[in-house]
Amino acid sequence: MDSTYRKSRIIWVIGTVIALFLSFLLCQYVFYEFHGNNQWPVFMLLIGLVIIGIAAIFDGRTIMVCVIAGYLGGFLLGILQGVDSVDHSGSVMNDWWLKWTIAFFVIASIGVFWDLIDKTIE
């Protein structure tokens, strides 16, 4: 592996981690009033970092981009499509976090399949 290619991979990883962290800050603090949850955005950030780390090992740039798109897109989908419901104890609940998680994994999976197809074609 030549040094230019190695530097390019390092820049990709650092760039996607920064973009994911900025997405986290946006979702956690700027849009806090929409969801009111402290733990779920952090949990999704950690999952995203793990996926980016694994993708970095296998040079999956599309996966890295899809993780960021899934984080933001899933958040927006969850907030816009979340439904309030009342559980058996009378507490009001919202399913935004579930829709966010599903959308996040679907978009990240698209990135995985895209990278696999791209590497197979090469």
C-alpha cells in the first residue's frame, strides 16, 4: 500500500468521524426539543463509530458515507414520522427512536451492499 493511498484512507476515516460527530451534535443539542432523549443519540453515535471503524478496515468508503446519511436521514424520518401512543400504565410514548434505528441500519446496509457490488465488479 503506497503512502498516498494510506493518507487518503486516513483522511476519509477522520472526515467521516467528524461528519458523524457533527451530525450527533446537531441531533442531540440543536434538535433536542423534538425528541427530549439524552441516551439514544449517543447510542446511535457509538454504533455509527463502530461501523465506520469496521468499514475503515475493509476500505468501505460508501459504507462510511451511508452511515452519516443513515444517522441524519433516520433521525429526520423518526422525528417526522414518530407516533405518540399510550402504554398500559398511561405513559405517553413515541416510536421515533425505533424508526430512526431501522432507517439507520437500512441505509448503512445499502452502503454495505453497494461496496460489495463495487468491489466484485472491480
